[in-house]
Amino acid sequence: MPEWVTYAQGGERFGMSPDAFRMRSRRLGWRIQPSNDGRALVQVPDDAEMQPRDRLGERSGEHSIGRSPEQEIEIARLATLLRAAEQRAEQAEQRADQAEQRAGTADTDRRAAIALADQTVGLLTNAVARADRAEQALLDERARADRMAQEAISAARELDSARQRGDEAQRELDKAEDEVAALRGQAERLQADVARAEQQIEVITADRRTADAQLETLRGQLNSLELEHTATAELREQMETLHQNVTAAEAAASESRASLDAARRQAREAQAAAEAAQFAQVEAETDAANLRTDIEAAQQLVTVAQERAEMLAKAEAERKGRGRWARLRAAWRGE
């Protein structure tokens, strides 16, 4: 079964230095991976055999007998080149180890960066979700604000209409008050006419009573003076004259009564008209009170609409402040 060893353990197992084991394992293509503590581990196959490299000078000393000086010089030059090549190989291995360490560090950094990116993605996703919810809330608030604006416009229109109705009601109220004042004046005049007519009737009644008294006196005189023909004729003429005066007085009294009845009827009609005008005035005042109530309600609606508009403006400002989240979301989605 393959075994995982460190460079130090492999060098000790195969009788070489850790660096030599590292370079030999690389040349042989053995698998290498970092451990949890950051050290490199090499997977050694079951049938692995590794001998320490003999120095060229040591091997050349065994065969130096029987060689010419030129061959020795060439062998020495080749040994120098081999040592230089080995040094370059060791330096390359060291640079490769440093690169591996940097790669391990970069891999660790990459994993940390991936974790941080995942965390950032999660935070960004949450932020996008919050931004979506905030945007939806803003849209809902804007829709409510639009409805409130429409309601405010309707309320303003109703307010204007109520004001117009109030003005019309005020004009009608003023007109009714004028009519009431005119009817009251007419009623007062009719009452004055009735009083004058009643005075005239009383005068006519007194005159009639006087004429009746005179007629009774003349009748008595006529009864006492029957024997005197001339006196009787004069008395009869006086009686006829008094009778005509009484008839004229009765006719004047009848006319006065008719005038009084007409005046009373006119007074009753004027009173009824005054009562109707007063009732219309009460209705107009009631309508005016209702219109004032409607105007106050409309003003409250306008105030609420203004508050909603201010809230909308504030929400719009907050939305603009959260615009960076929208830009991050767009960048994340590649929009």
C-alpha cells in the first residue's frame, strides 16, 4: 500500500538528504500534496527503490588507471559541468519548492477568498432581498400615495363644489332673509291697515249708533206730532235722510269689513310666507352647516394627502440612498 512521507522521512528511509529526496521524487513523478500543518507529503509506491547518487569524482577515481591526461582533463571538465548542472537543478528545485509554498499560500488565500466571496455573496443576496422588499414596499407606498393624491384631488374638487354650494346657499339665504324682511314690512303695513280699518269700523259703528238714536228720537217726535201734517212731512223727510245716511254708513261698514277681511287674508298670507321664508332660512342654515362639515372633512383629507406626499418624498429619498444596493445587484446579475 502506498505510504505518505515527508521529505525528512523519505530522506531517512532512502539514505539521502531531504532535499535530495525531494528532487528525486519530483523527477520520478511521485504524487505530492500539502498536509494539514502545511508540510509537503510524498506518496511512495510499494515497489519504490531509490539509491543515493554517487559522485562523479568517486566513480571516476575507480577507473582513473589507464587513462590519458587528456581524458582526465575532459572527465574533470565534465564533472565540473555536472556539479554545476546539479547546483542549477538544486536551485531550480528550491525555486520550485518556493513556488509550491507560494502556491500553497495562494491556495489557502484562494480558499479564504472563496469563503469570503461566498460570505459576501450571501450578504449581497440578503441585501438584494432587502432591497427588493424595500423597493416593493416603496412601490406599494407610492401606489398608496397615488391613491391618496387622487383622493386629495377628489377632495379638493368636492371642496370646491362644496364651497360653490355654500356660496349658492349663502346667496339663497341672503335672498330669503331679504324676502323675509320684505314680507315682515308688508305684514307690518297690512297690520297698520287693519288697525286703521278697525278704527274706521269703530267710527262707522259709533255713527250708526248715533243715527239709530236720532232715528228713534225722530220716530218719537213723529208719533207725537202726527196731527201736524206739515211737521210730519218734514219729519218724514228727515227720517228718509237719516235712513239714507244709515244705509250709506252700513255700506261703508260693509266695505270696511271687506277691506278688513282682505287685509287679514293678506296678513295671514304674509305670515305664511314669512314662516315659509323662515323655514327656508333654517334649511339654508342647516345646509350651510353641512357644507362647513364637508369642507372640514375635505380639508382633513387634503392634510392627510399632504402627509402621505411627505412620506412618499422621504421614502423616495431613502430609495435613492439605497441605490448602491441596486447597482450591486445589477452588477451581480450582470445587467
